[in-house]
Amino acid sequence: MSPLLMTLVSSIVMLMFMAFPAMKIIEWIASKKELSQEVQNILIVILTIILSLMVGIYLNYERLA
């Protein structure tokens, strides 16, 4: 299969598991800087996607190496 497809499949699986770390990171940022609830929600979604893509890329890289 294509490495891009395998990366995306791995990332989709990790979406659920990366929500908690994203919430904790945004909670920490919110303690340092005032953020509205709407901005926090948007940042949580974006950070969850970024974290899951990073894990998917790492898993795919480990498979290729």
C-alpha cells in the first residue's frame, strides 16, 4: 500500500487517543494566557489532528526503516 495511505490510516486510529493530550496542552496554554472557550475548542481540534498526524508519520517511518 501507499505510504501516504498507511500514514492516514494510522492517524485516524490515533485521533481518539490524542484528544486527552491535546486537552491538557490547551489547558496549560489557557492557564498562561486568557483564551475564550470557543478558541480553546478550535485549538483542541487542531492540536488533536496535528498530534495524530505526527504519531501516524512516526509509525509509518518505523515501518519503512
